Amino acid sequence: MKKIIFTIIFGMFLISLVSASLPHKQNTDLFFSITSNNATECVLTTINTPLQVTLINQTGTQVSQTFNFTIDGNNFTELGTYQMNLECSDGSSIVSGAVEREVTYLGKKLDSGKALMSLGFLALLILIFFLNFVGMGFLPKRNQTDEDGRILSITYLKYFRNVLFMTGYFLFIGITYIASNLAFGFLDEVLIANTLFMIFRVSFGLAPLVVIVWLVWIFVSMFHDKQFQKMLNRGIFPGGNL
């Protein structure tokens, strides 16, 4: 009778775990535990990966009636569903079951609600990005000059154009990041996602250098404009392209 109760209860417990496919981050160690009031030993026998069946034979570390397992991240190199096959025994009978995990790049599972929010935010960023550069087209690029190229007045509004350029750069970083997350979450082929994420990493990595160059350019331009303004105040109309 004890064996029958153990088989039914523990079997139902393991079967329920199969339906609970939780997300797990690619290439990271996986820790999970199972609990049984009757089992004296639980062994992780194999893992069904998206490509093959991997032999493990790892005995769970027992703490009271809980059995803990830690699987090396090298076993989770591919995206997809992984099934960890278990065998637990009470000393006289063996019950098998499985635990599933959905391996994703970010360790998160995007549902339809989150996807719609991400798509909406992505569309908003793209719209702002487009309007940002449209606005740049209405701003002056340089100081006001005559037909001979002599500076007639200093146009400080041109600096706002540089601000919009920097804003567009960081908008681009945000767009590539969100787009790569969506691609990792919904595309089976990771080439597009990896390409987008690589563009994001390069752009984000260059951001400090871009900001420094931008600030230096602003200060140099303002210094030249001050020099030109002094000349204009004395009635001198220098040539230039600032």
C-alpha cells in the first residue's frame, strides 16, 4: 500500500513539473529541486536537448526530503525546450518523471502582453527617431554668411542641431536593444537577433567616445564663435564655415 501511495503521489508531482516549463538563460548553470515524503534517492539520468540526449547520472543532494540538482551551463548552449529526466526511489520501487525548462537568450519568456508593450515602445522610439532627424532639417547648419562666405552673424541655434544628433544616436541604441530582445524572444533563427545585439553592443560601447568627441566639437565651435563675434563687434566680417 505504501508503494502504491508513493508511486501515485510522487508520479503526479513529477508529471505536473513537465507542464511547468519555466524560462532559463542560455549558457548558465541551472539549479532546481524536487521534494518527496517517501523517496530516499533521486537521480538525474539524462537531458533531452533540442539536438540530442545527454547522459548525466547525477544524484541529487538530499536535504531532509528535498533533492537539489545543479546542472552545468555548458549543457544549455542551444535555444529551445530541455527536459531533465529523473528517477526517484524509496528503496524498493522507482518512479520516473521530468522537469522542463525553456532556454532563452535572456532567461525570460515574452508573452503576448509584454510583446505588445515592447512593440509599442519600439514603434514610439522609431517615431521619435524619425521626427528627431526631420527636426534637424529645419535647423541651420552654420553661421549666417554672405555670398562671398564672410560671416555676417553668429547662429547659436545650430548647436541645438548637434543636441538632436546626439539624441538620435542614443535613440538608435535603444531601438537596436529592444529590437534584439524581441528577435531573441520570438525568432527561431538567432542570426538576426545576434546581429541586432552586436550593433547595440558596438554602439553602446562607442557611446563614451562619441560623447567626448561631441563635447570637444561643441567647445571648439563655441570658442571660434566667440572669436568671430569679437571681430563682428569691431566691424570685421571674417570668412569661415562655422
